[in-house]
Amino acid sequence: MKILIAVDGSAYTRKALDYLIAHRAMFVDGHQLVVVHVCTGVSGNVARHLSKEVVAGYYAEESAKVLDPVKALFAEKGLSNYTIDSRHGHAAEEILKAASDAQAELMVLGTHGHGIFGRALMGSVSTKVLSETDITVLLVQ
């Protein structure tokens, strides 16, 4: 089974990673993990004043800040059955595309747990992903 886990460098991501590792027999061993990170896209107004190399460098640096600790954690725990998918754009939309591209059967997301009023005011990546997918989603709070 392919399991996609979205990471953003937050404490909520770490909880989701820790949960997967703690339940390794159920979620990790024998499965393929796809770790996806989405950088906020550089707006067209800014990007047109920068070279493609500068924009690509920005995305690479921002992704490394999030993905390097994940890679280190996986190395420490002896996990090698994963691939990295680094994207840029709107987080929920890119997570959904990544899940589709990977043909994931399960998505794992850390959630802030704002509750109904918080989601109504602030929106939520988790809420958007849940509302627009037919793939099973495991939320870790």
C-alpha cells in the first residue's frame, strides 16, 4: 500500500510522523511511504523579477528546512521505504495532486485541531483535503 504523509515542519507533522513510527507494523513495514512537502508558491508578480534559478533555489532551501529533519528521523529509525515529493503552490491542492499521482491508498495529515469555529474563520488544509478526496485520510492531532 502507498501511504502519503504531508509534512510542513510543524509540531503537528512531528506528531503524525511519531504516530506512524509508533505503529510501524500497521503503517510502515511492508508499505511505501510518500512524503510530500508543499512550499507556498512565489507570486507571479515577484517571480517575473527573479531568475528561474533564484526561484528554484528558494524552493529547494525552504523544502530542505522541512524535509531534512524528516530524512534524519527516518534514518535514525531505520526507515528507507519512502520517496520524497516536493511541490510548490496551494498546500491542499498540491497534496491532493500528489496523492493522485502516487496512487496513494491512505493519506496521513497532522492537524492543528482548531475545531469548527476555527476552520470557519481560518480555513484548513485538512478540511479541504477531506472534502475533496475519496482516499482514506488519517488525521493525527
